[in-house]
Amino acid sequence: MNNLEEKLGYTFQDASLLENALTHSSRANESRGKLLSNERLEFLGDSILGMVVADHLYRNHPDLPEGDLTRTRAALVCEESLVEVARELGLGEYLRLGKGENSGGGRERPSIQADAVEAVLAAIYLDGGIGSARKFIQKYILSREIAGLTKPLDHKTALQELVQRESGQVLQYRLVGEEGPDHNKRFFVEVDLNGRSIGSGSGRSKKEAEQMAAAAAIQILSK
């Protein structure tokens, strides 16, 4: 287990937590009650992962609307993403599987690998607290977002590329209004093409409002 702990970047005070995280239900069933499966840890790890990723996206992308936040979080915590983490850690070789599951290729089964990542995350949380769990998520999950794996759509760039298919096109964004108190202000923006309004949008920041206006303009120009 020392090699795995080195890969995880975390040393367990209670090694039994890591052993539990790696124990599949097939092995637990064969033990006739002597071992616990990692299913409860998987349940906890799923919630911790979702919360930490959501918190990161909320704090670091203030201009993203709820829909983009949801799609980005889903991409980061999906099975495919977790399987990539499992393979990077070589987690399959450490799994404790039942004889049938092991002979049937369980170590490479995506669902088993993804569940094990969530279970290991929960084990780290229970052993070392939310700070240790957050470090693990930052290193193996959120680093993929930083690398651009789930880069949100940039509607302003897409609109610019669309109108530049013809030469001499001029885009301009105009702030046309704002409302609400400082802690909950909403901005309203229109985007003009050659002096003519082609879309409007609103958001909690000027940048978000511009993105929404660009998205509306793309829909209009694409008809």
C-alpha cells in the first residue's frame, strides 16, 4: 500500500480505511461478513467530490451561468473522468475483488474503477479531513479543468468568428442598464453589428451579460 499512498500524495493514519476503499462487494460477499465493501465510502465520496468541484467552479468562474457550471461539473465528475484518475494511479492492481470478478476482468471494469476512486476519496476525507480530500481532488480532478478539458463555451469568440466570415464587420457591446443592490446586481447588455443591435442579454456581471448577448446574437444570425 505504500506505493499507492505515494501516488495519492497522502499517508493514512488508519490503513484500514484505505483497505476498505479498495474492497469490492464481490470480495466482501466471499468473506462472509469479515470484510466490508466500499459501497458506503463510494456514497460519501460522490457527495464530497460534487461539493468540492461545485465550490471550486463557483468561486473561480464568477461569470459562468448556472447551466455552464452544471455541465462543467458533470464533465469533471463523470465516470470517464474518474476512470482516467484510476488508471493514472494504477488503482486496478490494488483492488480487492472476488474470484469471479477478478477472473472476469473486474480490475479493468470502468464502473468498478470509478467507484473505487470515490471510495478512496472518502477514505482520505475520513482519515485526514476536508483539506486532505480537497488536495487530492485538486491534483487529480480539477487539474483537468485547468488544463482545459472542460473549457466552457466562449460565445463572444464564437460570434466574432461568425461575423468575420465577411470583411469589414464591426461588433460592439453596450451596457444598456443595471438593477438591484450592489451585492445582487444584474447587468443588461446589447451587442451591435455595424451599429445595429443583433442580440441582448443579462447577467450577474458585465462579462456574463456580454456572453449571454453574444449567445442570443448567434442564434439570430444562424437562422
